[in-house]
Amino acid sequence: MRLWAIMLAAVAVVYGGDAWAVDSYRFLHVTINTPWMIFVFLFFLVFAPMILQAILYVRNAMRRDAEEQDAGE
């Protein structure tokens, strides 16, 4: 009985890869929109810190100008 279980497991391991190959793209849902979604995600991932940096730079520059004008008067 144990031999049959081992043989069945060996057959399942050997031929199981074919079943995974058939269904490998079912869970990914790859469509023509997928590259655009990746582009938009990476676009915001890269440019969001740059936009935040520019906003903080301008905010701090304006605050320093206001402090210098107050100190000069």
C-alpha cells in the first residue's frame, strides 16, 4: 500500500507541471491595459517624491524670505 502511495505521488509530481502551465496566466489577468497600469503606478511612484520635494522647497524658500524681510524691518 505504501508503495502505491509513493508511486502515485511521484506521478503527480512529474505530470503536475503541465497542469500549472495551462493555468499560469489565469490569475494574472494580463490584458492590453496592464502595461498602462504599470506605467501609471511607476509614474506616480517616481514623480510623487519629486513633486513633494518641489512643494517643500518652495514653501521653505518663501518662509525664509518672509523671515528675512521681517528681520530687515
